[in-house]
Amino acid sequence: MSKPVYGKNALQSRNVEKIPSAIWALVAAFILFLLWTPFQVGLFNGLLIDFEKPLYVSAMFGALMLLVWIGLYYKKFKLEEQRDVLAVAALLLPVTYALSLFVAVSRYMAMDMLFIQSMYAAVFIIALYLFKQKQLNVVIQNALLAIAYFIVGFGLLNWLGAWRLAGGLVGWFSNTVRNGKYLDAVMTDSNGLRLTSIFQYANTYAAFLMAFLFVAVFALIRSRKWYGTLTHGFMLVPIIVSILLTLSRGGLVLLPVVFILLLLFLKPAQQILWIAHLAIAGIASLLITNPITTLGTELNTEFTSSAAFKGWGFLLGASLIVAGLGWVVQRYAAPWLEKKLGSWESRKLTGLWIPLGSVVLIGLVAFLLVGTSARTILPANMETRLENINFKQHSVLERFTFYKDALKVVKDYPVLGAGGGGWSSLYEHYQNNPYTSRQVHNFFLQYLVEVGILGFIVFMGFILYIFYKYIRAYIKRDKDEYQNGFFYLIIALSILVHSLLDFNMSYAFMGILVFLGLAGMAAVMESKPLRKSWNKSGVRLGYLGVLAVCTVFMLFLSITYIGSSNAAVKAKSLLTVSQSYEEIKAPLMEVLKTRPNHPESAIYLSSLDQQVFSQNKDEQFLIEAESVLTRALEDEPYNKNLLKQLISNYDLKGQSDQAFAIFRDNADKFNWDIEWYEDLISRSYALGHEAFVQKDEVKQKEYFKAGLDAYNHVVAGVEHLKTLPPEQMQGRPFSITPTIALNIGKIQMISGDPEAAKATLRLGFNDNYADIINSNNLWEMDWYGTIISRFYDQAQAVYTQTLDVTLRPDYMRPSLTTGIEAYNHVLMDIEYMKTLSTEELKGRSLTITPAIALNAGKVQFLSKQLQAATTTLHSGLSEDYSDATNQEIARWYLASLIKSNTVQDEAVYNRLIAADPTATTKIDEILAMQF
């Protein structure tokens, strides 16, 4: 009976096997794929048009490469050992995502995740069999290192002001380069300037750097060539400096954790060498980080050659010194350590002493940097970040909240999950407080949310089996034989551990690295032979047949989606440059023909139809818009933007009750969206007031009750937020706003409870509005006039103080909303008073004063409600153009007509110019206001 060939003998037989040129071509394509993917924002699954095409293209490439693999390996492929079964098991990962499509809360996001998982399976299967051949394994390892080092250099080029060079290097194949610059490779937030490189997210870049820092140390110690030792040693400083420049606290916290875990796999001599190399590089990096931080900040503000040369001088000088010292350590210290400590390796538990000592040493360093003034050697922003590392800081407490809320989702979607993107769709329904996070910040919990317990068991069984079998092999056999496997263990372990605290795996490039790591470990894991029944031609060819059919299906599907994505991008670009309805509509219809649930395209087309309706009043456009939105919402019921667009459609059709029903019926999906509840309460009051005027008590009570229920929800939410730990911020604003107070107060007033109305006003208006709260003419026109004037002034002040044009609408919105709401109350009160007798009116005027019309019109203009502004301002005009208020009303009225592309009112214009020859200049100043 022949001896089964696996393990060491199998490896040796493969090493001498001649590799066909076709397989080399596949390896070349695979490496080019690995080079292309990171520069597409790391294949971020951003759930928007801007991010989707690279995902579909990568899925297409994955399918093409897998078909080539099937063609090359269909004769060689055998189900002889446990390792081969993993190629079958890998298919279960996309299958679980396919199953979750049946219950997905967002089919659009779930399909994107199916593409990503299919690509991961393709990468794993291809890599598993390529890595079995040592020569190919080494080539791919070197390619991965080269790509990683290039990414590190790319990030530092951007940090030190050479963004044009960096953009030129990748601009020919990256869609993230605009005007010669890779977008947001360096970003500024509340912590200061942060290095993000290809990912546009500092924490994920830190996870990537952490993985390849340890890979670089491993490659340095493993290298038998002087140039290899110098190259890997040279890169240690750039990598460590880059980690520090990310300002990632998670990276700094988890780096020592991964380091200790990796030390457990090493011999004592290797452990000491790892510590020595990292210590040398770490000290050198700390010495230059302060000046490089300062110079980077200067260079990203204004480039100067002297500062750039100085920065590169620090970086390259330190790197060369560390590379030289690393070569000395490897040339002289390493052999001596191997000789001295060689006898220790046979003793039990000797490999634990140095890791345990390292824990103490790391704890001491952490204490010095976090708890003492030793951290002053770091730049001020890094010092601040270190000071805030504790379990009671906001980011830690908020993450724990994410995790608890994720488990709530799992409870409601236990078996198959909520589908890909489930958390992004559902988190506002389940969240404990009004944070904003479309990611769970824990890969494993997010996976559990998306595919449920069934899919999670499949995934965890898959990766744990590989880790278990790899570790067993590593312990039992000569470690040198498994060094290539250790290279991949470092990558997979580092990224997965960091993903416990962040959403690194939402970048499909990071997922590719993890599955490459798993394949590399599987290629050298302990693998026992299978029964002969596994390798029957029917089973083997059946698997390959199913794999081929599924791959061809995903290939054609990805090509279809690429075409659809191209059309969506075209339509989005046309929106800013074209005035042709048909030209813009054509690509949008192309998208929706393939993907009727595509949210952005549905919103763009319905918005386009609504704009055309506003011009020609043809209701067919609103009917089409409603049809498009309703179809999209069948697959995207939690998409807030689609719901709001449908609401605006009902408003244009005059179906305010339908619009109100959407707000009411979907309120629980957005429990902490104060704007949603403001609108719900506002519409409850408006419809209830209409029923009150019509003396329909049943409808009045129904609408008022809906408003009061929403108000009670807000009150309860405000009370709940008081229970949050003081260190945890609540997130988005959530309070009883002036707008809510106005509407609920009026509901309470009409319902016969004036004292409750006053109490509500006090909750919504703070002490700065004491004159409004304590006024003797509550709810009268002059009182509303004061509110409108006050909130217009506030909005104008925000406009002046906010220099960033893009931020003005959000910052001005609260003041503008309250001003508009107060004016709407005036209009509704006038409609009610028209039903009263002269005696009941008690002398109250039915005419809106010019001052109120002016301020209300301004508020509407700033809110971009141009038609409403035109109507309001026109109603305030008088024949007296010598009056300053009337002149101002005329100016804003004419500006509204121009802004809305409406025919100019020549009569008003001529009379205004006659009274004030400078009026044209003043109108131009109004039109020049930017939002």
C-alpha cells in the first residue's frame, strides 16, 4: 500500500514541479489585481454610487481569475485531504449571504455584500492552490510586501506635501485621484491632521500598518540576503511613524496585544530579535515624529521645498540608521543568540517567559506614555490622544453601545440575519441614543447582524478550523517549514484582532488580505487524508461544475452591474451640467431598469420629475415619481431619503394626509431623528388645526393625539439621555426644540390646557427667550412676529460666522425651521379667524404686517423655499416705495423671482429703481449669498 503524500513530502514534490507559463500568467494577473484594489479607496463598501463600481469591477476580476483557475486546475484538482475541503467550504460564505437576500432589509446593500463575499471566495480558492507551490508562494509574498511598502511610501508622500507626485503615480488607474491629487490621503478632524493614505480613514490604515509592521520584522529576520535585511529594516521607521501619524488610539492599544500573541509562536532567540528590531525602530521613530508632524502640518498648509527636504531628511536618515543597525543585529547578534538559546527550545514553556516579560515591559511603557510627563516627547495632538486612552472615554463607551444595539438586531433577525448592510439600514431603529454610525465598529458583530447565527457559525467554523489546524501543525513540526504560513498568519491575525474595535473589513481590500492570510495558513496546515469516496470523479467534477456555473453567473451579473453603475455616475454628473430632462433621465432609466431598488437613482429621477412638474403642472411626472419611489421602497423600506422624497411628492400632489401617514408610520424606524419628529409634530398640528377649523372633532383628536404621542416620545428620549455616562456624548442633537414647543404648545392651547402650553414653551425656549416665554400676548400675531424676527437674525448671524459654504444649511436649519413654523401658525390662525364673527375677533387683524412678511420671506428665501418666499414677500408689498421696509420687501421679492427663474415683475422693479437707484446692487448682494 502506497504511503499518502501530504505534509513535508507533498511540499517537496511540489517544489520541484515545473510551473507552466499559463499559471505564471494567472499569478501575474493576481498580483496586478492586488495592486489595483487598494487604490480604489481600499474597495470601501460605502453604500453610495461613488464607491460601488470598483466593487463590481473587483468581483468581475475575481470571477475571471477563478474561471481561469478552473481551466488550469480541473485535471489537477482532487479532494484528497482536509485542505481541499476548504475550497468547497469557502463557497458557503457567499451562499449564506445569498440566503440572507430573502430577508434582507436592503436588497441594494445585500447585493453589494454578495459580490464582495463571492470575490473573497474566489481569492481564497485561487490563493490556496497557488500557495501550495513554494515558488509561487514566495513570489506572491514578495509582491505583497512591495505593494505594502509602496502604500506606506504613498501615504508619506502625501504627508510631506508631494501629493502631486503621489497622485501622478496612481492617477492612471485610480478613480480616487482628482486634479492630480488622491482625495483625503491626509485629513483634518477635531484631533488635528491625520494620515489616512489610500483608505481615507485613519484607523483602518493603522490596522494595515500594524499588520505589515510585523510582517516586515518577520521578513527582516527571515532574510538570508543582505539587501533583503536592509530593505525590510529600512521600512520599519516609515511604518511606525505612519502609525503614529494616524493618531489611532485603537491601533496603539491593539498593537501590543497582537505583538504578544505573535511572540507566542516564536523561539526565544526569535522573540529577542523581534523585540530588539522593534525597540530600535521605535526609539528612532519617536525621535523624529515631532518634527515630521510639524513639517507635515506646514506642508499641507503651504508647500515649501526647504520644509519638504527637511522632512525627508529626518525620515530617510532615521530609516538608514535603523536599517544599518538591523543588519548588524542580524549579522552578529542573531547567530550568537541562536547558538546560546538553541538548547532552551526543547524545554517546555520556555517560549512563554519572554512574552510574559514583554507584557510587563509594554505595561511600563504604556504607563510612562499615558500616565506621566514622558509623553511630552510626542507632538501635542498625539499627547492628547494618549491622555484620553481609558475605558471611560467617549469612543469606548460608544462602541459598547454599538455592540449592545447590534445584539438587539440579532435578536429580531436571528437565523438568516438582516442581509448585507443590515446594520446600516436598521441602526437608527435600534440605537440607544442618537449617535451616527453606519458601521458596528466590530466586524464579527456586523457579520452576525448581516447573516444571522447560521451564517456566523459557518464563517467562524471556517476561520477557526484553519487557525486550529495551522497552529497544530506549527507546534508539531519544524517551524522553518512553516515560515511562509507564519507570514500569512501575521496578516490575518493582525487585521482580525483590530477588527474587534473597528470596521476595517468594510474595506474589501482588507478582506482580501485576510482571506489571502487564511489561504496561506491553509496551504501549510495539518491536513489529513480523506476517504477515497471524496475523490470520486462525480464529486470532484460536480464541485467544479457548480463552481463554474456560479462563477459565470456572478461574472455576467457583475458586468451588468458595472454598466448600471456607469449609467448612474453619468446621470449624477449630468445633473450638474445639463438642463435637458431627457438627457438626464435616459441613464437613470437604464439604472432603474436593471436595479429598480437603486436608492440614489430613484431619488434623482423622482426629484427631476418633481422639478418638471413644478414648471408645467403635468401630474404625469408626479405619477412617475411616485411609481419609481414606491418600487424602490419595496426593497429599501428603511431608506430615509427615499421616504422623504415620497413625502415631498405627496406634498406636491396636495395629499398632505398621505405625507403625514409616512411620517407617523415610519417614526419608529428613526427613533432619535429629531428632525423627523419635528416634521411629524408640525404636520400633526397643521392637519389637526385644519380639522379644528372645519369643526371635525374626530380628525382633530386623531391628529393632535399623534402629535402628542410623538412629543411624549421626545420627552422620554430626553430623560433617557440623562442616564448616559457623563463621559459619553449623546450624538446628534435631540431635545424639545422651539419648533416642537410651538406646535405642541398650540395643540395644548386649542385642547384647553393653557398652563401646559406655557410649560411646554419653557421647555423649548431657553432663558435667552425670556421675553418671548413671559409675553402677555402669547399666540398673537405680534408675538409670532417677534419669534420670526429673532430667528431670522439668528440664521443671518450663523450665515455670517460660518465661512464653509457647505456647512451653512445645516447650521442655519434650526433657526430657519422655527421662523417658518411661526409664520405658518400666523397663516393658519388667519384662516381660523376668517370663520369668526366680528364680535369673536375682538379687534384682531386679519392682515399680516409688512415687517412679518419681510422677515418670513427672508427666512423662506434662506431655506430655498423660493416660491413661498415670492408669495409671502409679494403679499407684504404696498404702493409706498418711499418706505424703507417696502423697498427691502421689493428687493427680496425681485431676488426671489430671479433665483427661481421666474418672469421678472417689471412694474415693481421700475418703481423700486425710481425710489432707490442703488437697488440693483443691493439685489445682486442678496443673489450673491452662497449656501
